[in-house]
Amino acid sequence: MSETKKEWPLWEVFVRPRRGLAHSHVGSLHAPDAELALRNARDLYTRRQEGVSIWVVPAAAVVASSPDEKDSFFDPAADKVYRHPTFYQVPEGAAHL
Amino acid sequence: MTTSVDRLLALGDDALVTAQRLGHWCTRSPEMEEDVALANIALDQLGVARLLLSYAGEVEGAGRDEDALAYLRTDREYRNALLVELPDRDFAVMIAKLLFVSAYQRLLYRRLATGADERLAGIAAKAVKESAYHEDHATLWTLRLGDGTDESHRRMQAAVDEVWPYTHELFEEEPDLRAEWLSTVEGVLTRATLVRPADSWAPTGGRDGRHTEQLSYLLAEMQVLHRAHPGARW
């Protein structure tokens, strides 16, 4: 029986914790279709009132960067100090920076 | 105004026995996600059962708390409807029972929430939202199994046929709730391409403590720890 058992597809779950914040990825789950994926997400990720809105996305629809491309993707940013706003003088008395 | 002890026990025992049956699905569901969903529903039912049994104990005034009522009554003293004690022979039977009982609980709690017994109204107002979610879960599965493969359709229809006779007993106290219950349930069955069984045999007796043999086994498992170690705490 286990040979014939088909796994339900994987879904990625995004929860918005409260109004004004963006949806954040919280995890993934299995479900046979989108409607049940949403229900399962509600049970798994928002049972302690963690959110006001849920998105579920088929994991197969996510295009991800490859770990092999890590160097070419992310390393060049490291030595480009001018991309970071560290060359400004902070004016006297400017708070909350 | 207070409600009678028997009535509170009937409501509380429906919820308690439903919770115990659903608890059986822990680690036995087709997928881990469904395990969590059913355990959530079981805990909702247990929460309502605790409130109702505590209240029943206070109304009775004999010093019995929720634990005494849950763990030390025999099958003859239980007041649940027969439907909820039926064994979950397979997933479809569990879903059919959940659909029928949660639709009934939603309508009943909605009515009780505006009733004359304020304490009961408070409990019902909290429970009615949970019932709507339980009904939604059972509805989604009824649609998927009924309108799924040939095998899932066959088993869902068999489950509906098997437990349908036991739904009549739910409406002995409030016969007028049945019309709305029927329109809800029949709508789901139609959408699921299932046939609504004819009304004929209508077994009864649960509200008077005359149960199927299945309840004794359920209680034996549920009560054994408390009876062996009275008052034991974690």
C-alpha cells in the first residue's frame, strides 16, 4: 500500500501578524488542494492568534536561488561599502537614526 | 433561570464523547496536518464539555465536579446521543458523524446563546463559533470524499447511510431545529454527489442512559486511569 500512496503537494505558508505588517514566511505543510491548505495553515500556524491574514502558495510555484550560486549572487555585495549609508555625518540632535 | 441537570449532561456528554472519539485519530490520520486539525476539534469539544459538566455539577449541588461527572459515571448515567458514541469504523464514518453533530451543535448553541439561562448562553456563545469551524471541516471532507474517486464515493455514501438513522435522536428535545439542519446537511450531500438516505429506523435511548455497547468500551478506556488512581494529577 505504501508504494501506491501519493503524497499531498507541499504548500508554503505566509502569515501577516497584524495590520500594517507584511506577510512573513512561517513554514510549509501538505494539503490536497488550496482550500484545505488554507484550513491546515489556520490550524498549524495561527492557533494562538498569531495572524490576521494567511497566504498559501504551492511550493512548486516558488522560484528559488540555488545554493550553488551563492557566491555569484550574494558575495559581490560584501565589498561594496558605498551601498551602505555609512558615509554621512549624522547631524547633532537627530534622534531615532 | 437555570437548566436541568439532565439537559446540561446531555449537552456536555455529546461534546465529551465526541472529543474522546476524535482523540482516537491522533497519530492515525491520513496526514499529519489532518491529525492536528482533528485534535484541535477534539480539544474544542472537550473545552465545551468541561464548562457544561462543571455547570451541571453546580446545578446538581451534590458536590460532583467535572472530573467526578466525566470519570465516575457509568454508561447508564451518560446522557449523550447514540450518534456520537458510534465507533469510527473508518475516516468517512468519522467525517459523517462530525458533519451531522457539528451542524446540530451549531444550530443548538446559536439558540441557547440567546436563551434565558445566562450561564448556558455564555458557554453557547463561545461554542457556536467553534461548531461552525467543525462543520466547515467536515463539509470540506464530505465534498472531497463524496465527489472524489469511485472508492471514496462508495465509502462516504456507506458512512452516511450507516449513521443517518442515529441523527433523528438529536432532535427529540428541539424538533423544530431539524428543518434547518436538514437544509444544511442535504445541501452538502447533494454537492458531494451523495444520496440523502430515507428516514425510517430511528434508534433512541441515549438521553435516558440506554446506550449501545460501544459506549462502555469508550468509557472503560477514558476512565481507567482516574478509577485506578483517584484524584491523580500530572
